[in-house]
Amino acid sequence: MNNDRILINKLKSFENINSTFLNILLVLLGTLLLAISAKVQVPFWPVPMTMQTFVIFLIGMTYSIRLSFATVAMYLFEGAAGLPVFASGGGIAYLIGPTAGYLYGMLFASIVISYLANLGFSKTYFKATLSLLLGAIIIFAFGIIYLGSIIGFEKAIVAGLLPFIPSEIFKIALAVTLIPTIQKVIKK
């Protein structure tokens, strides 16, 4: 695990904390942020947006690959166990319902974003943009494929992709603005 890339490890106040304890704490913090971000609806055009994929972008860019996987997998497990961590609640129905593909896509997207961040894609604005665009494509590809198998692919694209493009561009721009800037500040 590339612990050097986990931003919190670069902060002096966290240097002497047991890494296992810190990783557990980071997983719990990540799942909490995902749960909160699923509930928050921000007015946006053409549809309100949640900040869930934004948190996935942050987790992928700042956590190691294993820690990203563990965090998002724990989030999905919490939801499957019935905790109300998803946008409208919790339960196994969410992991087989119409939005299930997006949830699974978030798991794979966080891993890919983390992998690319390990290669330095979180250090520059351009590379971070490419990484997060790929992450968004993965999330929506899983979502559209799964939703399309239920309602048809044309309807899935119209209902499950097109209305969300403007908000995803906004979230990618926000994450790209934050992560490389934070890394530059922490390096100093």
C-alpha cells in the first residue's frame, strides 16, 4: 500500500498514530462522508445533484487503492445491512434495484482513480481531470448498463446519464480544484 500518497499521512499531527487504527478511522470517515453526501441534495440544473460522486473522487484521489476499496465496499455493506446510507434509505434492494449499477460503479471508479493517483495523476490539474473523467465514465457505464437492462438502454441514457452530465462536470471541476492544490500546500 502506498501510504505516502494518503494525504492525511503527510500531516505532522498524524505521524505517530498506529496505521491500522488510522486506516479504520479513515474507512469510517469515508463511509460517513458518503452517507452524508448521498442525503444532501444541491439545487442544480437540470436535476438536483447529490455530492456522492464528489466524495468518491476525493476518496480515490487521497486514499490508497486498498483503502479506497475498503471504504466503498464498507459503504455498500452498510447499505446492504439496512443502514440508511443511500439517498433514500438502505437495504439489499438498493444493491439490486435500478441504481445498483451506479453504486457498483463507484467501487470500481474509486479503485481506478486511486491507481491513477498512485501514478501521479492527483498532482497536476490536467492529469487529475483525466483521472476523474475516467472515474465518472466508469460510474455511469456501470449505471447505464445495469439500468438499461431493466428499462432499455435508450431510456437509461435519457434518464440516467444526460441530466447528470452538467453536475458531474461541476463536481469534477471542484475536485480538480481542491486535490492538487491541497497536495501542493501540504508539501510545503
